[in-house]
Amino acid sequence: MWYKAEAYIASEYAGKYLYDRGLVPIYVSDNPILNAQHLVSEAGKGYRYGLPYHAALAAVTTAPAERLGLGNQLGKIKPGFDADVVVWDSDPLSVGATPVQVWIDGAAQYETPVELNKPLTGRLSPNPDLSSAVKNGIAVTGKIVFTGVVRDFLTTSVDMRTIPVKNASFNVAVESGTITCIGQCRAELRAAPHIIHLKNGYLAPAPTAFGSTIGLNTVDSEQTTDNGADGDTVFSRAADALAFDTTKLHIAHRYGITRAISAPKFSGSATHHGTSAGFLTGPSTGLTPTVGVVFATDVALHYTLSLPVKHSDETPSISAAVGHLRHKLIRALLVSSSRVRTAQSIFERAPSSPEPDPSSEAAFLQKVVAGEMPLAITVHSADTIAALLRVKADVDKVKSDLFGGRAGGLLRLVIVGGAEAHLLATELAAAEVGVFLSPMQGLAVSWDQRRSLTGAPLTNGTTIDVLIGAGVLTAVGLEEDWIVRDLGILSGIAHKNGGGKINELQALDLISRNVYRILGLNESSDGGEKHFVIHEGNPLQVDSRVKGVGSGTGRVYVF
């Protein structure tokens, strides 16, 4: 969705709309954009967005075989058909479903396939409630109570009037967009003019979209609707280009993503340069009254050291790009040291040399080397990540030599991308370097991602499994904007296929709390306790629906 004008009005409900009108939907792979190995999960999303279970499964099995004129040979398991069979470890349309073995013409494809140890759950029970498409939310500013909630994933400071009884449903009361009660909430229930009854309700933290261009464009490939790319000769701040009231932000908000952190592009998709801004997705303008729409004007300083950096005039090679970054950081340290000595030499009076423009690259580099702002590098290659760890060590040593005991915080390095980060998981953990993994599922779409881990049945674990196992603070980032709809699914995959490394709450942290932990932001600085999502169904499963969104704007949106 959204990458060109023809796709701007695309809908995740397309399969349902076609089926309802008597047409046969078929899901195809646009490899590597839509990786072929995850084609069946696209059918699962078709089911999530209203396509009947049998039609969704047929959309990748019998339907394409029949349209190719091979319906008497492929697409079914029956005598006389080709023995093309897959055994799955769970329902193929469920989140995280993984093949145990694949046979083509009766020949097993894996000699020693990796099989995940996870509980057998059986087939999905088709959910007829998914057949209705979600419409735009209704904003409620007063009192509202959600009943039938069975699980609370949200850590709040609200008054727990009545502690929910284990295995029993409870209520969630909201007033002016803020949760006021979790429990029986009898008084709130009597006073509320709006009561929403849920089946199997879940209360969860609102996800935050990190690393995309949401808020900086409308149609990716249309110059008139896009902020553009900085390249290496221009430095800019995302806060100066934020555009609200766009389709991307509306849909992100509809899926419970109430906040986003975006940076300008370096050259194209999945590249970054300049400073990122943190902002709310719901408001119509950047200056909506009484709401802190931009909760952080400058979150992190971003550079790109993935393959596109080699197409730059200033850094025609990876070695030049790494060296250039080291030079910038050490020069910022030397400038800081010079200012300190100058100030001391004139008895703490202001130095005679002018301070840099506070919105300039030099000023933000000063904050980075002072440990006041994270340095976020978009990079995939393990070799380049290793070089960056050496740069961090070099900068930390120079800082210690210059300032001694007054050095303050060390360089706060953050990796964005990290397809091969698992190869240095121990070193990243030791250096306290956080990782925004994007893409979360290894695709190996380029040379610098070739050693990414695809997971079972091919590899024992994925990159996120290794990072979390080593103690690396990890979050899920977005390499493309349309993936905002899939954040819950991605965290569900991490939980289901992680071999018990993370529980459900920790899986939700991958798309919410960990974002702030890695960046050193206070999640509640803009009223973080007012950001929540109420789901019908487990948010980590394929058949959940967003029913209410608290977006920090003094209102809750009901869907």
C-alpha cells in the first residue's frame, strides 16, 4: 500500500471485497518485496481481513492451480494428484505457522529440518466476526466503559478499585482518554453513557512505529507528496517536515499505533539521515491545541551505512563512510574540549567563539558525543556493525582522554536494520547497543543481509531469537510504511516461535516499551499512560480486532 499513486487507495480488505462479489482472490508473491517464503502468511492476513477461512487457504492452493489450468494435478491432496504436501506445526493461517517438512513429487526437501518446540493448538476456529470490515473510529471525549476484558498487558498507575479475579472478565473505564479504573468499576459503569461489550477483550500498550517515513510523505514515489531525500550534502530534521492528516497516519492510528518516530531519508526506502522526530498519529495538524503533538522534536541523530552509502559522492566506499563518521564524532569531541578549556581560561565566562546553530548537524553531534542523544545507524552487515563498535570504542577512549573523570556518558549507539546483528549479539550486549530489527523476519534481499537467519525449518532460530537470548535490548522497526498494520503479527511471531525466550508481555514490548528504552526516552513524557489499545481477541493472534484506542489526545477512539 501507498508506494505509488495506483496503490494509494489499496485496501487490506481487497480479498474480502472480491470474494463478496463472486470473484476468486489469489495471493501472489512480489519477491523480494513480498517474500515468497511468507506467501501463506499473506493468506492468513486475508482471513484476518474478512476472507472466509476456506477461501483464504484456497487463495494459495487450489485457486491458483485451477486458474493455471492445472486443477486436475495440483492444489489438492487426493489420489492421482502430484504429491506436493506440507506438514505444518500449527494451522497454516495462524501467526508464526512454520513448515515441519515439505514434499515435492513425493520427495522430502529437508534432511534434518529444524522443528520448533511449541504447543499443539489445532486448527483455527473460523471467526465470523472478521467478515465485517473495520470502519473509521468514533471519538469519545467523555466517559466510556469496556466490558468483557480478560487480560491486562498494560502497566498503569490507575487506582485498581477491584483487582480482577483470575480467569474472570473485568471492565476498563476511560474518561477524557485516560483509564480511570480496571476491575469491576461499578460506579463508572453506572455513570458511563457509552458501554462497549467485548468478547475476549485484551488491554495492551499502544505500539510505536519506528524507522519508517510515516508522517513525512503520503505516496512514497510521488515527489510532490514526499519530503524527499537528504543525501550526504544536506542535513535536516524530521520535525521540520511533519505532515499530518494523511491516509498513512489514519490507518496507523486505526491499528492502535498512536505514536511514530520518523527520520528523513538518506537516499531511498529504509535509509535515514538527520534527526528523527516523535509525534502523535491522531491529530490533524502539528499544532493541535492542548495536545503535545510532537512529543520529541529531536529523538536521535541518524546516518546510513548500508549499501546505498557507497553511491554517495562524499563516501564512495564503506570504509570512507565509517571513517567519515569517526572523523565527525571525534571532531565534535575536540570542539567540546576546546570550548571547555576556553571557558576555564577566562574564568568561566562565555567563550569568544560563537556557539553552533542549535539546529545544525554540528550541534547535534555535540549532543551525541556528550551522551545526551543516541546515534542511530542504519546498517545490516555484521562487518560494518563490527566497524561501528570499533568507532564507538575509539570515541569513548578519546572522550576519556580529553575529559578524564568528567567524561560523562559514553556514546549511545543504536543499530537500525541489523539483519546480520546476530553474528555480534554478545558484543552488542556488552557494549549496551540496542537494535531496531527491520525487517524482523530475515529475507536476505541484498548482499549485506545474506547471512540473516530465516528460521525453521532452515535455521535454528532467527536474528531476534539470538539477540534476545544474548541480552540485547531489541525492538521491531519498520523498513516500509505499510507494515504498520503488521506490528502485532510480527511481535506474535517472535513470541510463538521464540522457543520460550519471551512471554506475551515481552513480545508486545518489542513494538512499544522497548522503543523508548533503546532511545532513552521517557514513555510517559507525553502522557504515555494515555496510550493504550483495547482488542477483541489476543493482539498477538491473527483474528484479533482493535476496538478502542487511547491516543494521548484526551479522547478514546472506538471502532
